Amino acid sequence: MDLGLHLNPLMKLRVAVVYGGRSGEHEISLRSAQSIRKALDPERYKVIDYFISNEGKWRPRPIVPEPHGNPEIDVVFPVLHGTFGEDGTMQGLLELADLAYVGPGVLASSVAMDKAVFKRVMRESGLPVVESVTMRADKLDPAAAIAALPFPMFVKPANLGSSVGISKVKDAAGLEIALAEAAKYDDKIVIERGIEGREFECAVLGNLDPIASTPCEILPSREFYDYDDKYLLDAARIELPAKLDAPQTAEMQRLAIECFRATGCEGMSRVDFLMERATGKLYINEINTIPGFTSISMYPKMWEYSGIPYPTLLNRLIELAMERQMRRRALRFTRE
């Protein structure tokens, strides 16, 4: 069966790296794309740049949303963090274009991006998440949050990445300010019970049979691991491997894979955890379907420590994208 994929071993695979985008993480995307571009083997791949500006303008050309409309592309590597890239919108475009692409599909991307929906999926899957309430931005009710949760609390836009718009609050006055701040970024707000404890990350790789990396621990320089600490201050410390005993490590890896499967992810994701200091209980905080690929990003660092160097990781992600596309093209979408 001819699946129409460019698999001639004598020819370079044409990889479209899509980066930039209409997101608060635009600059991070540029750095991730630069790292990927440098690490892809030029003897094996021909890289084609697809840049999207802050205003949503594609350069030098857009991807055409129809089958056979992009004959110059064999596989797409989306490096778009946050909104309009990691939330299922870009994945929908690539599905319409019938292109192989790296990372999870439409549903998994949108579920992972929406913190409220993600928590619901985790609870229904029997996986541990922190207690929370969700509010609409036009019906914010601080009193209801205070009645449901103790201080401190975390206030988050439901759909945003890299800790943008997130606040930690310790009293009612701070809660009102934080709700107003989060409402600048989304029309749905998640308020969580604040966990005093440790922060961890674990990388997942694969399609139908995923594997988990050695976890790392994040030691923030601030009260929590916010945008500045992640990308600007260069003050947070990382412990890789995380200082966990063997059962704790195995449990974190198990939960990371179960989270990956419950959201329907394929390709790659990074699962973030909180461990409550008082109880030792482990909570899944979130899953990132297009984790950072910059020189300091933990997704590739965890895999490198686990025995998969950066260039090999990129090769594997592209192989997984092609594998999934072949599987999807074997399916029927209309009656015979």
C-alpha cells in the first residue's frame, strides 16, 4: 500500500520546523527552534523554516490546509509553545493537511492545555491532582474559592503555558488581585490549593508503548517556578537525577506514563509533579505536549541522562511522527 510518505533512504527527509507564533512564549519558541535546527543531522534532513510572527503572519509561506497541498514537506516539527500552537489548533491544521507531525494530536493537545479539563480527565482516570475550583472570568467569586480551599492558593489562567499569569496568594486581598491578573489571559480561571513541597519533571517518549525518563527536581530561586525563574533569571537549580528512592522514582515514572495515556498523547510530553512535604503525597501538576527544546530545557536533558542524546531524541521523535501517520493513513474516514 502506497502511503505517500517520503521514505526513500537515499534522499534527505524534508522537515518543516514551525516556530514563533501568537503566544506569550514566542521568544522561547525561537530558542527551541534554533536548538532543534542545529541538532538535526544535515546529512539526513533538509530543514525548511516556517516562521509565524507575533501577529500570526507566516513567513515565507503558510502550510496549506489540504491533502497534497504541501509537496515540499515530509514531516512537520511544531515548536510552538502555548496558545495557537500547543492547544490543538496547529495540530488541527496539520491533520487537515494530512501531514505527519511530531507530538500529540488535536484532542490530547487541547486537553493538556486546558488545566480545568485536564484535571477532570485525571480525576476520572484515578490519577492524583490537587484540589481546585474553576471559574469564568466574567463571574469571578473570591468568596466561593475561599469557602472551598485554604490559603495559600495558586490562581492560573486555564489555557496558558510557562507559568504566565500565575500567582500564589496568601489572603483575600491577594486573591482578588490574582483573579484579575489571570482574567487578562483567559476567560476560564483555575484556583488550586497551594502545595508546600517539591517540584519534579519526568519526560515521556513513544506512541502506543511509551517510556518515561529519569525524573529531575526543580529547585526554584523564587517562591515558585514562574516564567522569570524558567527563562530570565538563570537562578533556579536542577537536580538530575532527582533525589528520590527507587520506589518513588518508579511511581513517578508510572504516573507520568499513565497521565500520557489518559490524555491520549503520542510522540512526546513532559509531566510535572508536586510532592507535598507534609504528607509525601505525589500529585500530577500538568502535562506539556510541546516541552521546551532550548539549551537549558529539561525534556532533552532528562533523555540525555537516561541514555538518549539530543540528536538521537530528535531522530526518534520524527520516526514516531512518521509511524503514527502511516497508522492513520491505513484507517478509513468514509464508507466503502
